[in-house]
Amino acid sequence: MTNNQQIHSLRYSSFLIFSLGGVSGSALNLFISSFLFYSLALNPYLSFLCGTLGNELFHHVFYNVVFVNREIRIKTALPLQFFLYLCVALGGAVLLFLFMVILNITFVWAVLMSVATLTFFNVLLIRISTFSSSELAEIQYREMNGNYYQDQADDSKVSSFRSWYHASRYLKLTDFIGKYHEPSYRIADLGCGNCLWNTNHLPVTGVDINEGSFSPIVCP
């Protein structure tokens, strides 16, 4: 491989991967539960318990073959993981019972509502377990292109509040540097991104793990 050749990896956003896994797992849950209940005349709660277990096992495999699994901070032993899957399935069966008894709705609708409830808490637990994951942050940060920070300050591409927030940060940093900078000083910006704040083109030594975000004009 020559120096000019580059390796490009195919990455998808965390949201897309979690959505794909969630939709596929939920569809599998509905299929298994409905098949056991309508075709095999199995108890509705046991049918949904089996469907939820299938859902959880699908997620276990799915998130182990995509890179997002690397963000999981809380690593558990395999037996404990399967025990937790069983607990989720039992909780799902309880939800199904509550929806069918209290709301008096059909099996399919109760399954859909139970799956939606489980999905909500599943996403919540995933976010808690992956909060402040340095590995995920590094993966996502390395993939940001050179226009990322400009886009965050552009109210035509993000919400007005978000664009105001980022633009105000750059302005405050520029004012701060301008207040204390002397001609003989040289500035070191660690985690510089593209040094968007450096509108006065001051001498800056920028350091960042994402080489693609560098702007030679403002951060040589």
C-alpha cells in the first residue's frame, strides 16, 4: 500500500444502528409471540415471554457484530447477561398482563404496547450504561468532517438555540484570547478541532486526534 492510499471504513450513526436493531428485534418479538399464541395456542404471557427472550437474544448477537457494541461501559459475565435477559422477559410478561387486564385490549395491541414500553426503558438503560463512554466519543469524534463546527453555528442547519450556543462559545473564546494575548505569546489549543474561534488568525499550535477537522488557515 502506498502512502497516498487511504483506508476508508464504513460507519453508521449510533442512532441508525440502535433504530435498526430495535425495529428488527421488536418485529421478531411480535412474530414469535403471535405465532406461539395464535398458531400453537400457548398461554399469552408465556408466548410474550418467549418472544421477548428472542428479542433480547437477537440484540445480544446484533450488537456484538456492529461497532456500537464497543461503547458499552458496563461489561457483565455471559451468565449474568442471560439472567438479565430473563428478567426483562418476565417484566415484559407482567406488562402484557397489566395491559390486557387493565385496558382490556387484544393480545396484539397489548404486545405492541409492552414492546414500546420495554424499548423505552431499554434505550434509557443503554444511555445510562454508555454515558461518558470515552471509546464511543473517540469513534464519533474521529469521523467528524472539517465543516462540523461551522455547521453547529449555522442556524440553517441546526436549531436556532444550538447555533446561538456554539457561536457564542466561539465568540467568548475569541474575546478571552484577545484580552490576555500578547504579541510575543504563542497559543496551544488542545483538542482544537478546526480552531473556528481564531478569527484574528493568531499564531496557534493546534493538537487534535481528528486530522480531518484541521483548518490550516486558522490553525496552522
